[in-house]
Amino acid sequence: MKNFALIGAAGYIAPRHMKAIKETGNDLVAALDTFDSVGIIDSHFPNADFFVEFERFDRHVEKLRRSGKKIDYVSVCSPNYLHDAHMRFGLRNDADVICEKPIVLNPWNIDALQEIEKETGRKIYNVLQLRHHPSILELKKKIEEGPADKIYDVDLTYLTSRGHWYYTSWKGDVTKSGGIATNIGVHFYDMLTWVFGPVKKNVVHVHTHDRAAGYLELEKARVRWFLSINFDVLPDEIKAKGQRTYRSITVEGEEVEFSGGFTDLHTVTYQNVLDGKGWGLDAARTAIQLVHDIRHAEPAGLQGEYHPFANKSLAPHPFQS
């Protein structure tokens, strides 16, 4: 049984990490969050110590290490802009780290973290759960076994509606979340480049507070992509069902069905890490470079190969006068 500490226990994704720690037969001994709405811990590890101040959490982890009950893994579920500091904390406390997406906001942060890995002898692993999804694994196998010179036409659409709270939270601050393409898109860019190869061309058509659209040429694919957190852009048939999320990937016009099976992928990710097969910093680099480039690109407007959703009318920012 391994001892885990978790940073960011009150966040949306933290329960999946708690579930994964439990289902892999390990123990959560300490958790940290500046917010104390963490009753979910009782469902998994009611005996875990909880802290709202980093200084006390830091001291507690040090005491555990000196007492012989050191932390083996630090799970990082904190806001994106804090991942770098919290991973450093884990490494310097002689623990390996399992970090949520995006692992960092800038590609050069990966270089610095790799230096600390060398210094400490510990490792950082990124949660790249789509690489474990059965439908994506099947797609990757199909592409690898297909014609070597074939370039596939791909459309990616990911719409996940968010309310006004989003813009008040850290997620609505591009300096903290990295913006829409980074915050909600990074897993999809990782999946696409993992399946279809490295980026050859990157064009951003639209990039605003509530949506982003662009075109990628990968080694084996031409990709039109569209991401949004605005309910208004959902297809009417999705709204009619009372749904607020829509995700679609088509390859050569054929839908890749991957709408189910997400809730168990963290457990699969954790088991792979524990088995020595986790995805490290180098695996995360391509997607981090891509979202960084998208974030800093000048939108080209509606020209060339753009996603059909890209021309949907733009809603005003909820706090614009």
C-alpha cells in the first residue's frame, strides 16, 4: 500500500483521484485545499488529515517523512497555474507526482521540472486519460495498420456549457487557466497528436472568452477543431434533450464513439503509474507546446479550412457592459 497526499481536494476532478487511489488499494493520508467543502473525502478516506493552509500541510508532510510514514505520491488537482509549484513540492519531498492536465502552462516549465526530476530521482506523471479510452486505442490501432501515406480528414467538436461562475473563477482568467484551448482542449490535442503524429501546421481562426476554433495539419491528419463553453452554440437536438455537453470526433466522416467510459479512466491511469507504465513529462510536451502556440497566435478569421461551427454568432462576455 502506497501513501498519497492530494493537493486541490475541493476541485471538480479530485473525487476521481480519490476513487483511483482507493480502487488501486492505496491510502490517502493528507489533503490540502484553501476551500473546506471536501466532505467527499468521507466517501473514500475519512481518516485522511486535511489542511486549508499550505504551511501546515507542508509541515505535516515533513513530519510524516521523519516518522517513517513518508508520502509516496502527491496527486496534484489544483488550478492550472499552481501545478508547477505543487509538483516541485512533491519532488522535493521525495515523492513521485501524478498531475492533472495541463501539466504546466508553458513548454519551458517542463525543462525546469525535468532538471528537478534528475536532482531528486523522483518522477512526474501526467493524467492523459484519453490514451486509455478503448475507442481511442482502437482508432490508434486502425491508423497504425492503415495505409502509410494516407492523410485523414478529422473534425473535433467539444462543447461543454459553463455558467457565469466560470468567468469569476480562476478558469475564466487566461493567466491562470491558459484559456479555453488549454483548459478544456489539452486532452484532445494530446490525443490527436498521439494518434495522428506531430504538428506540421497550426492556424487559429477564432479565439475568444467562450470559444476557440482552428485548423491543424498533423503528420497523418487534417484537423478542423472547435471548442466552446457557451450553451448557445450547442446543436438544437442536444438542447432539446436537456443536455449541456456535446463531444464529437469524426474521421473521414465516420463518428468515433467515445462518449462513455470516462469515469474509470483515472483508475486505469493510476494503475499504469503504479505498474511503472505512466506517461511522463516528455509525453506531455507536444500538447503543452501546441496549446501555448494557440494561446499566443493571432486569430486569422474565417478563411481557409475552418470548422463549420466557427461562424456561429459570438455572445457577449457576461460581465461586459
